[in-house]
Amino acid sequence: MTEYDVIVIGAGPVGENVADRTAQGGLSTVVVESELVGGECSYWACVPSKALLRPGAALRAAADVDGAKQAVTGELDVAGILRRRDYMVSDWNDEGQVKWLEETHIDLVRGHGRLTGPKRVAVTGTDGEITELTARHAVVVSTGSAGLVPDTPGLAGIRPWTSRDATSVKDVPESLAIIGGGVVACEMASAFTDLGSRVTMIVRSRLLANQEPFAAQLVHDALAERGVTILEGASVAEASRTPEGTASLVLADGREVAAAEVLVATGRVPRTTDIGLESVGLKPGSWLDVDDTLRVTGTDWLYATGDVNHRALMTHQGKYQGRAAGDVIAARAADRRVDDAPWGAHVATADHSAVPQVVFSDPAVASVGLTAAAAERAGIAVRVRDYDMSAVSGAYEAADHYRGQARLVIDDARNVVVGATFAGPDVAELLHAATIAIVGEVPIARLWHAVPAYPTVSEVWLRLLEADGRPTAPGR
Ligand SMILES: Cc1cc2nc3c(=O)[nH]c(=O)nc-3n(C[C@H](O)[C@H](O)[C@H](O)COP(=O)(O)OP(=O)(O)OC[C@H]3O[C@@H](n4cnc5c(N)ncnc54)[C@H](O)[C@@H]3O)c2cc1C
Ligand SMILES: NC(=O)c1ccc[n+]([C@@H]2O[C@H](COP(=O)([O-])OP(=O)(O)OC[C@H]3O[C@@H](n4cnc5c(N)ncnc54)[C@H](O)[C@@H]3O)[C@@H](O)[C@H]2O)c1
């Protein structure tokens, strides 16, 4: 039995951040990892998906600038795209991240971790050998999530792809049917069209249902123009494969979609089915409910960070939780004051109101905070300001046919931004200003003093403020 101050199960980006903070807080820390240090994000999710998407976006950007477009005479090189993806994921080798653990004085135990009781974890190595660990202060579950495969008749039997198969693709299929219309579906539809697959999307409601409708429409139109068939309001009733191996999806309305491969992009399930939750009175397979210090409800030693707590399934937000959790564990261990008031050092307050996300389809959608519909559902009286980004000088300079749209959602009572969405080419880098405005609760009147440089696409901020109306001096 080996004792540490803190045991972290799962060395994805989030577990790594927790461990970094507890180690920096002076606590002996071990991470347990069953696959690759760096997790889903580094090898099968964020990193390879963005690597697959970038070449097409770069090519289209160059092809939309007269003078540059004449230099773009070739086609995307599929072998080059896959080679660059392989480089980005270090050929699925985690040596570099293991080295970082060593340098940070964090121990690593490889194998499958399971809770066996309060503050106790057993790790089963690939050779079947079991390592018993105990924690003096805390155990943190950062085991992430996996692709959900709906129980549609026949679907599991046709061995559909999950996001892992898509992002690690070696042989690009001639055709790909994608079930789902969320983030993974839109990004992979964009990427596989670039790679040369004929893509059909089967979407229950509409694309990007959680995003502003105008943003989803821009993505829809661009994907359709690039040849993607988008079947909205459609669902799969039954799946099978022909003897030749072609997948056949029969839709609820009787239509049939045939494709070489099927990607299921219908959301995630927590990786908690086999981590010993029953040994501490929790339900296997459940998302783990936590308070704002990331402590699992009803315990004083168990924490859950990242995807597994279902607060915001994104790397940056999970890492933010990881920093708060690591620091609060160190503070509690040393009996120091816990700063758990909203926006304090030990809480993940932004999870509730300021979660940024970029959908890296082409065009991209960058959003933070509330959409207009979400504000209405939350009972917040808001006003909405929209602006056509192609009319901004920076966009006019950037591309010959820039298409983009922006929206601010402004809280009427408090006169602060509570939501922002930008849709268009390269909008990802516009987002952080909006995140700062929301987290900082910067009054609209003060935002007029944050002057965007000319001619940048950021001037859309000025146009959105103008759409809202210039404030007049008080008392007039
Ligand atoms: C295709 C795709 C693209 C994405 N792109 C983005 C993006 O661009 N930006 C973004 O912010 N987010 C993106 N995400 C989401 C992002 O990948 C996740 O939010 C992030 O990986 C969560 O990090 P995590 O550390 O909580 O979990 P993970 O990254 O899943 O890591 C969990 C780790 O725990 C290990 N583990 C699990 N169970 C055990 C066990 N019992 N014992 C030992 N180890 C265990 C796993 O092997 C894994 O290494 C994407 C997701 C997908 C599917
Ligand atoms: N760029 C990024 O930040 C990024 C990229 C990819 C994934 N992610 C994260 O990964 C998570 C998973 O992404 P995702 O796209 O799988 O999930 P999602 O929740 O974004 O979309 C799921 C889609 O599947 C549909 N769906 C759900 N159940 C279905 C069923 N039974 N049959 C048919 N359709 C069904 C939904 O209507 C929706 O269109 C997201 O929470 C996202 O935040 C982030």
C-alpha cells in the first residue's frame, strides 16, 4: 500500500492540471492512467480534429484573396493532412507528457484505477498486477467521457465509428454518414469533406441546436455548398450492412442512406462504469455531481473535474476546474482559508455563466455565455444586437467574400453583456474579448472606451455597440 496526499484517476488535460496544482501546493501526488498521458483531448479529440480541419480552412482563406488565389493551383493533399495530424498527436506516443510529469514531480501509475473505499484506489496494470494506493487528503476523478452510441436497432452491430475512429482515420472512406448535428458532427463533416469523402448528415433537429440559429445557418449553408447532404429533422430507425460491407441506414420516414462508414456523434457518456463508485455509495455509470469547489456531493474527500462532472465538456473549462480543485485541495489540506465565494480562487464560477466554445467548422462559430433563447429560458430580460460582419473594414480587407454575423446578448437590467456569438472565418480569436466582458461584467457604457484597432475584424464590437445606441450623459 503506497500513500500519497492526492490521487488523481485519469491523466487527461484536466487530471494533469489538478495534479500540477496539488504538486505546486506541496502535496505528494500520483496520477493513474490506463491509456495515454494527455487523454482524449491530446490524441483523439481536440488536437487531431483541429489538425484535420486547419488545412482546408487555410486553403479557402487564401483562395478568397485576389492576388493570392492565383497562387493556389493545387488541391488539398490528403497524405499531407494525415501526416500533419500524426505529428500533432506525436504518433500516439505520450513520452513528452510523461517527461512533463517527471519534471513536475508527479508520480505516474499506469493501469485502470478503481475506488475500493474512501480514499483508497486499486490500479490494475496491463499485466494484471494490482497496485494499492491510499490518499491522505483527496481522490480526484478525472476519467473523462466516451462517445455515446444510441440503442438504435442494428447500430452497434454495424460497428459504427465514434469520434476516436474519425480523428485517427488512416484510410479515408469514399462516403461517410454522420448521425448527429452537434459539434463533433459539424467539425467532422467539414474535415471529411476536405479529405474527399461524400458526407451525409442525419440530424434529429437542426445543426448546432445549442447555438444561435443564424450561426447554425451559416455553417449549414457553407457545408451544403461544399457538397454535404444535410438531412435535418431526420432520425435513424434501423442500421445494417450489406454483404459487401456498405452500411445502410433506414430513416424513420423510410428514406435510406448508404455509406462506407457511419460516424456516431450523438453526445458523450461518463467514463464511470467501472471505477468502483459503488464502493463509496455512488452509482456506477453516472455523471458525478459536484459543488463549485468540484467536490462530489455528499463527500469531503472525493472530487470530480472535467467531462466527468458534466458541467462543461471542454478542455479549457475542465482545466479551469482542475486549477480550482487542485488549489482548494491544497488549501484544505493545510487548513488555510478556502476562497469559495463566487469568483474566488477556489471555485469554478464561470461554469455557470461564461463558458466559451469554438466550433472549428468552416465557417467557425465562437460563442460564450447565453444565447438569446437560453436567456429567455432563464427568465432574463435581454436585448439582442446583431451585425453583419462582412460590413466591417477588417473583414473587407481579410477576404473578398467574407461572410459572417455577430450577436451580443445584453442584460437589460444590468446593462452588461451576458452572451456573444461570432460566426465566420477565423472568428475564434474574437471570442476572448467577449469572455472578458462577461466575466468582468463590464458596463456597456465602459465598453465604448475599449477601442478596437482599425482595420481589424474586432471592429465588429464597435458596430454592435453602435447598434445598441451611444450612451448619453446622465441627467439629460
Ligand atoms: C472529437 C472531439 C473534439 C473535441 N475538440 C475540442 C476542442 O477543440 N476544444 C475543447 O475545448 N474541447 C474539445 N473536445 C472536448 C475535450 O476533448 C474534452 O472536454 C476533454 O478531453 C476532457 O478532458 P478530461 O481530462 O476531463 O478527460 P479526457 O481527456 O477524456 O481524459 C481522461 C483520461 O482518463 C483516463 N481514464 C479513464 N478511466 C480511467 C481509469 N479507470 N483509470 C485510469 N485512467 C482512466 C483516460 O484514459 C484518459 O486519458 C473535443 C471532444 C471530441 C470528442
Ligand atoms: N470544438 C469544441 O469545443 C468541441 C469539439 C468537439 C466536441 N466537443 C465537446 O464534446 C461533446 C460531445 O460532442 P457531440 O457533438 O458528440 O455532442 P453534442 O451534444 O454537441 O451533439 C449531439 C448531437 O447528437 C444528437 N443526438 C443526441 N442523441 C441522439 C440520438 N439518440 N439519435 C440521433 N441524434 C442524437 C443531438 O440532437 C445533437 O445534434 C460536446 O459537449 C462538446 O462540447 C467540443
